[in-house]
Amino acid sequence: MSYETLDIERKGAVATIWMDRPEVFNAFDERLIAELDAACAELDGDTGVRVVVLGGRGRHFSAGADLNWMRRAAASTEQENLADSRRFAAMLRRLAGLSKPTIARVQGAALGGGTGLAAACDMAIAADDASFSTSEARFGIIPAVISPYVLRAIGPRHALRYFQSAERFDAAEAKSIGLVNDAVPAGQLDTAIDRLVQALLACGPQAQLAAKQLISAIDGRGIDEAVGEETAIRIARQRTTDEAREGFTAFFEKRPPAWMAT
């Protein structure tokens, strides 16, 4: 597919979705939301893609909502806003639900929905010049659609502060509260991303999908007999897959598993 607001870069088994509106700091509007949704669907169905990286061209990852889009929303009816918000929510669900690992590559500003995009990815690595904010309260609104992903990352205690204060915080704080996995010097951002990508490519793709599904199924549940039984079933099922057999065989034969050659 061709996109107006995105650039898809492929290098081997890695696809990078570049938000490509640097003139407005990769702020998103209806078009960018629709194209991100379509790009995620395209890459999810591409068996040649093992890892998806989400980045922003220029100085900033994403400054959040486009001002013209916000102006239109303020003048729209509740039903029109509901339809708009549903499209945004569907895009975030598709990004978060990708069947392969996703990494947010964050530099500069990641504000409002930009923070949400980073949180919706499985992993996030930020340059030390990055800054974040759930800034919606400053406009008299709330970070509702991004909240499931931000809450998953930082927990309710930090969310209670930042959802209400709309404070901007730096990459070190983002790492401290769990929003990003690592904060590195800006000049080392791509090196850090590449290091993580190589670690991901060394692991079985079906096992990675099963791990994502495991976390979704177990998170928030108490440790009881039902959870123990479910985990036992999941590992027993995984051990009998062709991928697991190849993984064990490759280990004992002291060779790379087949998926590392793809």
C-alpha cells in the first residue's frame, strides 16, 4: 500500500513504520489514524515481518493530536466525536494486538496520544531528550482512549498524578515509572533499538505470540488453582509445537534454530 502520512521501511525481517509529518511534529489526525490502522493490518499479515518498530520522522516522535483535528472535534457533536474516538481506539487495539513484537522508538516529544502510542507498543526505548505527557486535562478533556495502555505501563498510582496534572516528564522518569524500558543517549537510540531487535529475532515467533497471549490471559488474576491449571495447559501445548521441537533440537545440536535464518 501507499501512504500519505507514513513511510514503511523494511530491512530483512524488521519493518519500521515512520510517522512522516515532521512539519507538525507527527501530530495525528483522521488520516494518520486510518493509515496507522491499515499499516498495522498490512504488517500483521506479512509473514516475512518478524518485528515492527514505530517511529517518528524529524525531531519528535509525536506531539499528539493535530490542532486542526482538535478544532474540528470541539465543533462536532457528541455522536461525531464518538465515531472519531472509536476509530482511534480501534487503531490502538490493532497496534497493541499485533501478533509480533512491537517497539516504540521515541525521540523528542511524545505528548498526549503520542504517549499513548508508545504505551500501546510491547516495548519502548527513548532517547534521553524525549519528553512525555498525558496533557489532555489542560484542554479540559481526559486521556480516555489511551488510558488502558498507559495504565498497563505505569499503573494507577502514577496515572492518578499525570492524568490530572498533565505535567511533562523526561525519559528518566518515564523509565522509572515503567512507560519505557530504556532511556539512552540520543546518538545511541538506533543502536539500542537494533540490539533489542536482534534479541527478538533470536527467539521463536510462535513462542513470542504465545507469550503475549499468556500475559493477556494471566495479568491481574490471583494466583490460584485455575491460574496454575491454565499455565500448565499453555506450556504443555507449546512444548508439542514444531517450533519447540526445532528449538530443542537446535540447542542440542549446537546450531541456530531455523527461524534465525528467515
